[in-house]
Amino acid sequence: MRNEYDIIIIGAGLGGLECGYILSKKGYSVCVLEKEHIPGGALQSYMRRGEELDTGLHYVGGLDEGQPLHRLFSYLGLTSLPWRRLDPQGFDEVILPEGSFLLRNGYDAFRDSLTEAFPHQKEALHAYTSLLKQVGDDTFDGLRAKNASELSGTSLFSRSAWEFLSSTISDPVLRNVLSGTCLKMELSKDSLPLYIFAQINSSFIQSAWRLDGGGSLIAGTLTESIRKMGGTVLCDSQVTALKERDGRLTCAVLSDGEEISAGTFISDIHPASAISLIGESACIRNIYRRRICALRNTGGTFTVSILLRPGSVPYLNRNRFIYECPDVWEPSPTGTVDRAMVSFRAPSDGDSARCIDLLTPVRWEEVSRWAGTRPGHRGEAYKTYKAAKAEELVDFACRHTDLRKSDIEQVFTSSPLTWTSYTGTPEGSSYGLVKDWRDPLRTVLTPRTPVPNLFLTGQSLNLHGVLGVSMTSLITCSAVTGETVEF
């Protein structure tokens, strides 16, 4: 096997595979190293009873022609996958104690439909959607930023999402509606930057899509494309160390002792995990190590994947976000389930759903006592915890939807521990590192590191989610090549 490349990429998540695709397309010899049996990271799917179940991918935004993700995916060769558009008249439904609210695609339609429900907030909704449209129109401005200061300043990273929302929208119910789909991020009144809140919500208002099939379709397509262009993707290849000489990395050491050399290295794993691979270094000072390790991780997710009895539940071409709390920005004080996302998997045929995912945020403290254990070897107490949490989440969904327990054929679960085991994410974080509007220069990382030939990519930089990670991949590759990636 070849043991020297232009570029080594550590981790075959979406960011790593996209960087591999971009750089292979530019003629570099690329090797992507993945510790798991299959590539994909949070895009990994798994099979149960003949059904492919997803882990991290449920829907994407801004994929219609001319919209940001469509532009990115056209360049990456991903628009030909079997995408299914969610109902433009109600792509998301927010269910609150005060009632149910459908969100429509298109900035004007989104604003006008909510104005009908909240006529006293007409001007406020205009201001809200105007800002989101501006952020959506300026999506790619961040790709031209030269440094962290420029990125954080021009991209609204230095403004508070909560301050903007609370000062613009006076009605607390409407604030909950506008924030109700934000189980795609970690809402924090203290830290969440306005850019993250606005960019993610803006992309889904543009258009919303599901994939007819698992997220592994994306990973598989990128992997195949990299290999066709002469690149290498190696699974079951865990990097345990990065060797440095004369202030530059020289090779990656695998768990079996094999060494693979390269001139440039890109890490698609958690930044703290990447830095821990480097021992004594002439470039990385202890103060930098402490800074990276001190950054907080966002919380995790507990997921129940339900296989339904054939013909029992009609397919719903939208998502539901359900709350039993007065303020969606405040976490559950007791850890009990008081919110959930209900996501239907697109059926392969017919109008009946075969699989539904239920997702709810969970704190790391709920599962931390089993940290360090392996899947299938966590003990009876962990099985009991998962069963109880799954039942609580299913009961919650049944109270607010037409789902009945008699419709359920079988359930499968995943917790933050699952994410830690299969993606290597510390504390099972769903959205990477916490970005803090009060300190963007410290918490919003850029691809460059103190080691001149080590670069970062992935959800802990800039913006998480499919759109955010794809944008960051372009930023990383531009830093590596020294020129803006034209797409």
C-alpha cells in the first residue's frame, strides 16, 4: 500500500470527505483515514431488520436551484442523489401548549402565514425575516474572510441571538414558534451567536429536503468520487499519533504501527482530539493546548428509531417539533423529556411510513457514568436507562401526535455514548464546540493551527450542520492551497 501522499485527512466525516473531494479534484494526492468500518461520521447509517436507519442526518435546507446548498452540492456532485422536497406549505410544524403552527417555505410566505396568527407582531416579523434573508443572501461572504476577527465581525458571530430575538419579537409565544425548530442547534441565551441562529433558520426557510435513503448515500458518493479521482479512503485506520520534525508534521501513525507520510494534514476530528495526537511540539505551546481543551462542547441527543407496522401510520412530509415547556430556550430543569423532534423517513414506496425518528436533547451527565465502555458492553444499568428513556420519549410523542404504541413493531436507540463511540466526539456532542458571541475570537476556530501544515475542518469550526460543514470545507481547502476555491 502507498505510504506517502500530498495530503492526509484524519476522519471521514462530511467535512473530511468534502475536503478529500475538493483537493483530489485539484490534483493533490489525498489519503483519508477513518477509524470506523465505514466512512461518514454523523452520516453513518445502520441496518436493522432490513431497514437503513440514520444517525445524524434528517433534513437539509437551501437545496433548491440557486440556493446556497444547491450551489455547494452541485460542485461536490451531490445534487443527483434522490432528494425529496418537504411540503412548502408546512415543512416544519411547531407544537406548543398554546397550539400548533406550520412554517412555510419562502421568506414572504413564512412571514405572512405567521402574521395571520400573530397580527400584532407584523412589523416585528418583517424585521426578523429581513435579517434572515440578508444572512441567507450573504451566505458565502464568510468564505472571503482572511482571519478570525474578520469572520466573527462580518458574520454576526459577535451578536447575541437571544438579544436580537427578544428585542425584536415581544410576544413570548411567537419567540417559541420562531425558535421551536432549533433542536438543530443548542439554544443558549448566554452564548449562541446570532449568525448561527440566523443562518441555519434562513436556509430551511428557503427550502427543506429529505434524502430518499440514508446519509450513507452522501458519504458513499463522496468516497467513490475521491477514489475515481485517484485518492484513497482507508477505513479501520485509526490515527493514534502525529509525528513532528523541525516544526512540521511528517506522518500519521496508525493503531497497528503503520506510518503514512504527507506534506499537509487536515483534521476532521474534534480539535482537542487532534491536538492530543501531537506529543512534544516545537509549535504547540501548553497555553494553546489548554485553550482548546477548555472550550465547552454542545450537548448530546437521545434518539429512538421506531420501525412501524406496515400500513399503520401515514407518511408525513414535514417534521414536528413538540414542546411541553414555557420557554424553548431554557433546558429541561430535571432532565425529563419536555421537547422532541419527530422526523419521518421517506418511504421507498407507497404512502405509509416505515420508520420514524424521535430526538430529544440530553445532558452528558445522564450517561457519563458509562463513559469509556464499548458498545454492547455497557452493562445492565445502561440498558435499563435506555429502555426507560425510550419509553418516556415514545409516551411524549404519543401524547401529541397520532402515533400509538400498537403501531410500533420495534425500537432502536442511540445516546451521546453512541456518538462518542462511532464518531469520536467528546461527550457525544451533537453540534461540536460551543461558539460564544461574547468571545468569538477564542471560541470560533479557524482552520489554521500553530503547526503550519496542520489544518482543521468540521462542525467545531464556523457553523455546524450540512451547510455549515460544507462551507467550512471550502474555507479549509482555500487555506491549504492558498487560493479561494471557485465553485
